[in-house]
Amino acid sequence: MDTKIQERAQLWKENVDEPELAAELADLLAKDDDSIVDAFYRDLEFGTAGLRGVLGVGTNRMNAYTVSQATQGLADYLNAHCENPTVAIMRDSRNKGDEFVKAAAGVLAANGIKSFVAPRIEPVPVLSFTTRHLGCDAGIVITASHNPAPYNGYKVYGPDGCQIANEAADEIQASIDGTDIFAGVRSMDFGEAQEKGLVEWVGDDVIDAYLDAIQTVSVPGCVAEDGSFNVVYTPLNGSGLECVTKFLSRVGIDNVVVVPEQREPNGHFPTCP
């Protein structure tokens, strides 16, 4: 095995205290095969699409440590360009999403940055809307878009609710590159951040404002007034159920059949291999 990979794996062995990741690393080291090489041969790259990778232990994986390192890079960028910056944070139904949201909020808090966090899963467009609606300087959404179930990701949005441009991504990447993944990341417990007012839950009023905004761009006159309009809908085990069904009801479409096998959020996406 390459010396650099051995050194990286040993560093993680000495520093990882999250039980699930520590156990996974011990298993990889015991096997000493290509799987440990793939986990450590490179760092996940941060770009305009943020981070995206398979969940697991290692520098080439999505885990709380790589998410925290990326967030430290974002915090450095925001504090360099904004006065008293704030960030909106949301997630979809992918596995580890809640853990990554709390890790990101904790790093932001330790760097003096307040975050507005959604208390449950939401569709990605809600993050774009919330970032603008609350006047935040950035948004983070934990999602891997269309990638298979073993993946998760981390996307950064600008104050306009759009994904960041190349210039911002390059500056954030440079900060990430200069941040030791263990010693260089400042972090605060999520509960402590709440107590200090550095984390605030996003209220239902923001979701209602999002639905109000959608309704203003509906086709004029396109309302199912007689109740005869029927819809079959599937969230694909994702995050759209609440917003989509609420909105359909708003415009008079109450006869909605939700595909039962794909109704409930499930990060394993059992019907979509």
C-alpha cells in the first residue's frame, strides 16, 4: 500500500471517535485491500456542485469530518466577505443528512455564524427560497441529487439562492486545502449553539411563504374547482411529499393518490436501485 495512504489511514485511526466510522476503519485496516485505498487515495473535491461521494470513513468519503472541514472552509470565506453572516441549512431524505446538518451548524456556530436550520426534510428549492427570504449570505443543502443510495452530498448556495459561482468555490476550496481535517476545524455542540442563539429553527411560516410564492406563478384560471382533477404522485422516497400535497390541496386538487411503496422518506431508496 502507498505510504501516503497508510499515513492518512493511521491519522484517522488516531483521531476518529465516532463509533460507526471507527468500526468501519478497523474493518478496512484488517482487510488491507483496495477498499482502504479508495477511501483514502484522495480528498473529495469541492466545486460549484459542492461535495458528493459515497458515505463512509476516509478522505474520499462523505462523513461528519469531511462535511465539517468543508464547512470550516465556507465559514472562512463568509467571515472574509460578509459582516455578521448567516446561513440557511436544509437536507433531503438521504442517510446521515441530520448528522451532517448538525455538524455544519456546529462548525458555523464556532466561527460566530448563525444558521437557520429546517427541522425536517425539505425539497432543495425550499433552501433556495429560504436563503433569499431570510436574507442569508449562503445556504447549505445536504443532498446528492440523482446519485445512487450509497451517496450523500453537500451543496453551497449564494445569497441569490443559486449555487455558488466558480470564484467562490475556488476560494472555499483553497481554505479547505489549508485546513487540517482534525486540528484545524472549529466546532460547537449543536445543543450549545442553540442555547447561544447561533442556531434557529426555520418556522412553518417560511414554508407557507414558499407555497404562497409558487401560487403567484400558477397558470391563471388553472384551478380544479369541481374536484374532478385526479393526480397520481410519487415522492420517490424523497422529500417532496409535504410541499407537493399541500400545494395541490391549495389549488383545489384533493383527489391525490400517493404511490404507497414510494411515499415515505427512505435514504436507502428501496424502489429505486
